Amino acid sequence: MNASATEFFIPTEDPEIRLHARLVVPRHDSTDGSGGNKHRGVFVICHGLLDTKDTELFQSLQQHLAEKAAVGSVAFDFRGNGRSTGVTGYGDYAGEAEDIAKVVDHARRRLGQRVVGVLGHSKGASSMLLYAVKYGAECPPLVVSVSARFWIARETHARWKEHQLQMLEKEGRFLWRSFGGPPAVGEESGNARRWASTELLPPPPVREYWITRQDLEDRRNIDMSVVKRLPLHRVFVLNVAGDADRVVPTDDVWAYDSAMSKAPAYSSTRVSTQVVPGGTHFWTTPEEHARLFGVIDRWLDAVLPLAKL
């Protein structure tokens, strides 16, 4: 493996929230931010709902970027997910946008890395786009959105069981599911961690995911059409979806494309949208990885010179 990694916690203004992250760079580079880095910079990678940075997709992506594109990356667990502390929320896209801002700032100021891009998957992609709108002046120049939902509230009614909705009506919240913990039996080979941690860490804790009325209200109020305010005069966007996605319809990726076309600095050079044959929502197989990474590679080849990176 021609890549090396360093794992660490990122503090936030809230003492209850520490974000666990992994920096991966080409092996000939320094991982401590002390200088001498020869890679082009780093991407910040944002996972989706009920996921972590240790999913095979993100570990493979970090290795691929380092080995094939000479690009480093910082993958992290959102608050209340994986090894990060704090509490996650079904409608807390704004909080996740703040997590992204914190990781980008830490990579720049504490690790001494040039942050060239952000990449998000599913819920993490929607949170990432909200970050890019809110922090337009600080947003890295390359933005990659994978399998993002545009109509955030569209799926909520079909997701819950009748007894859960009854509990929501009666008590104002219900337990959706437990999540986290070590990989289940049979998953070790797929999600085996490729890099040894620099700290002796316990497995991620098992957590309970509660859904409240406020969560659903917050989620219903999220308007992703705000992407028409993306700073396209200084960023390049890649929207990607799979045509076999059974979680988020491909209509959503074209809705993003349409909304972004209303941005003042829009051009087909600034926004690229692609639907990948055979791609599912979770991009679980090596074949799906190859197709997705190929799309990202070709886009990087096209936009890196334009972004002067």
C-alpha cells in the first residue's frame, strides 16, 4: 500500500463533541503537517446516515486518491457517529455542516494541509452542500456530491412503521434503531480497517437513534434549492448518482443540476452531473467502486488544471 495514515480527534467549541478523523496521504509524503508534502492537497470526506469513515467505500476512496491521483484526504465521523462523541440528529444537517467547517479549518490550520476539495455521500453530501453555501468564501474549490437527496422530506413517511408513528404522536419521539459498535459477524472482511490507529481506541459504541417531532420538522424545513447560491465563480461541482439507486431516485441528482444552473456564475464547466450505470446507493462492490472512482478521476483530470491545483 503506497499510502500512510494518521488518526486523531478534532476538538470543537462544544466540549461534548470531538470529531474522530483519519488523514491519508501518499506514502512519500509527511503525514504530520511538518512540511515536505508533495501531494496536490487533501479532500475532506463526509459519510452518510448511520455510516462511518471506516466503511469500505471511504477506505477504498482514500487509498485510491492517494495512490492514483496524488491527493490526500481527511475522512471523519460526524458528531454522534463512529468514534466521534456527541449526539447525531435525523434533521441536524446544520450541525453536520458545522462539523465539516471545523474539519476543513483543522486540516488547514493544525495539519498544515492545502484543502482542495470536499466530498460527501448521501446525507453527508447534502450537509456538505449546505456547508458550501454557508461558507462560500472558505469552501475548497472542488465539491463532489455522491448520491445526495434533494427533496429531503420526501421519504420520511414511508420509512417509519405504524407503531413508531403512534409513539411519536403519543410521546413526541420514538426509538428508530440501534447503530454503531464493532462490525457484525460476516462484515469484518468488507469493513476491515486498513490502517492501524495511532491510539488504542475501543470499538465505536452502540448507540440508540431516537427520532423526535423536532427532528422531522427540521428535516421538512431543509430547502436544498439554496445550492443556487453556491459560489460557482470559484468552485467546481461534480454531482454523481447511480442508476440502480433504490434509496434516492436519480430525479434528485437532476434536481441539483437544475438548481445549480440558476447560480449566477453557472457554466457546464463549473457543474458536471453524471449517472453511473449499475451504481447503487451505497456503492458496496469493487465494481461499483471502480465505476465511481473512474468518474471522479476523469473529472479531476479535467478540472484540476482549470482550478490551478
